[in-house]
Amino acid sequence: MSTILLDSAMGTRLEELGHKLSAPLWSATVLQSAPDDIMQIHKENIEAGAQVITTNTFRTTPYSLHQAGLSGVDAHTRARALTLLAIRLAWKTVKESGKDVKIAAAIAPLADSLSPEDFPGNIVSRPWHDAQLDNLAHNSTDILLLETMNSAREAKGLTELALRYEKPVWVSFSLNPDGQIFNGDDLVSTAVYLEKKGASAIGVNCSSFEASLKALKAMREVVSIPLLAYPNVEHGGTKKKKTKLSPEKFVAWAEAVKEIGVEFIGACCGSDHTHIKALADHNNS
């Protein structure tokens, strides 16, 4: 089975390049101050073998900018400017590479990824998500990537909004240690629901190797659409005590998920382009 390679973590690599990232905007703070570094990371991934790169739009949302202190109108205006800049940087990097690389426009949960209890509900979130989806559904993007989804309710509501656009919709969940959606919602029944609604791919990200493998096995038994996986490659509690897993261990994990039929594979927190290159080299050997 042929594997399509996704890219590696944006935030991790920005920190390696010396940037200080913090909530609520995280990597969005670098878009205007260091656009060349954003392009460098996209370029590193493309040269490593990534066939899909992700826009640096995880926290360019109107809601995040509102959380950062901007008023409603200013938050929306700023969000659109930053989002279109992120898309332009990804598109420019792909164009300069001369390669057939797809661009996935990323959108995250409304609240912090680790705090699903702060999700205000689909009625409140709809105008915020609507505005960002309008920004992301640019003609330079190929895929709408709903990533690090931490509750079934938000994932379902956001998917239905995203499906109004004429682009493939991928949905990726953050998991708890048991291999369920981060807030405890059932992953399998949610995956079945999203496939029936029209999602083009379903998967997991920002989760451990073990939980990801367990979840992917369970989903493969109930859905026929492609699966995607980009796990964390760092383990541990506090930031100072985290251990980054080697590219070789990542490749071994990737081989395990390929065996159960996962079509799209990349890496999340703790990763960089060396993990993608190791998998590309392995696939080509």
C-alpha cells in the first residue's frame, strides 16, 4: 500500500529556531515577525519528502485573537490577515519547490486543545468557526484539516460547517491514554458518524504512539475512508523532562500503522523534518 507523507510539527521547530511561543496564539505570533522561518520549515518538510504540508493557522482564528485581547471586529480582521499570510507562505514554498505538494488548511478546536471543558457549544462557536473556515477555504488550499479535535460534539459541528465547501474535509482527534477522544467521548461511533456525513479522511494526532495505534485499529474496523495519523514523538510530563523519540522509532511505529491500513502518516509535537525524511527514506528503500 502506498503511503502519503504528511509534515512534522511547526511549533516544535520554531522553538528549535529560537522563538518563544505562548498561549493563546502560539505559532501564530511568528507569522509576521519571522515569515522566512515559517517558509524554511515548510521547505524542510517538502525536501524531506512530505506530500502534504499544513498551514500555520492553528491559532490564527478570530476566537484566539479575541482571547488575546482584540475586540470582535479587530479580531476578525486580524485573523483574516494572519490566516491569508499563512496560506500564502505555504503556497509560495510549494510553488518554489516545483513539486506536487498539497496544502492542508488547519483549523483547531475553539478553546485550548487541553481544555475541552471550555468549549462553549456549537451555537456560540458557529460564527467563530464560520469566519475561519471562510478564511481557510482559499483557492490555494486543497484540504480542510480539522485537527486536534478534543470532543465529539465540536468535531461533528465543525465538520458539518466545513463540508459546505468544495474541498476534502479531514478530521483528526487528540486522544486520551485509553485511545478515546481526549474528553472521553467514544471515538469509534464518532468516526462512523463523520464518515456518513461525508468526511474524506479520519485520524488522530497530538497523541502517544500507543493510544494512536489502539485508536487507529479500532477505526479501521468500522470506517472505509482513508485514515491519517501524526502522533507526538515526545514522551514525558513537564516540558523539561520530555524525551524526543528518534526518527528510527517513529519509522518503526509508522510501519505498524501501515500494516493496519493507515494511508496518511506524519508527525506532531516533538517532531521535525528528520522524522519525515527517515520515513521517506525507509519507504524508498
